[in-house]
Amino acid sequence: MLIVGALLVQLQEIARAAAPAGGAASVASSAVLWGAGLTLFSSFISALPNVAYEKVLKTEGENQWVNNVQVRAC
């Protein structure tokens, strides 16, 4: 939900930047697109530790204590 909200704000900024004509509008539009891309990138990067944590927790053959030590060591 947070990502969707951030992207909606970015899309509003794109629409607002596209309304006035001129060279400054294209610079502002590219900056907003850059911000939207970085928002998506950061959301995927922030999901990676959760995926690694789930993998450690679901590893079979080890008990929960060993899994917790491995997670704390990372």
C-alpha cells in the first residue's frame, strides 16, 4: 500500500510537470520518473532481507535456536 501511494504521488507530479510547456518541464518530468524508479527499486531491495529470513526459517533439518543464531549473524 505504501508503494502504491508513493507511485500515485509520483504520477501526479508527472502530470503536473507535463502541463506547462518548456524545457524545465522535461527536466522536472525526468526527475519525477527517476524518483518513481528509485521508489520501486528501494521497495524490491527492502524485500530481499525478508526473503532471506524466510529461507533460513524454513530450512529443514535444523532447530529454531540454530536458525535464530544464523539470522543474528547475518
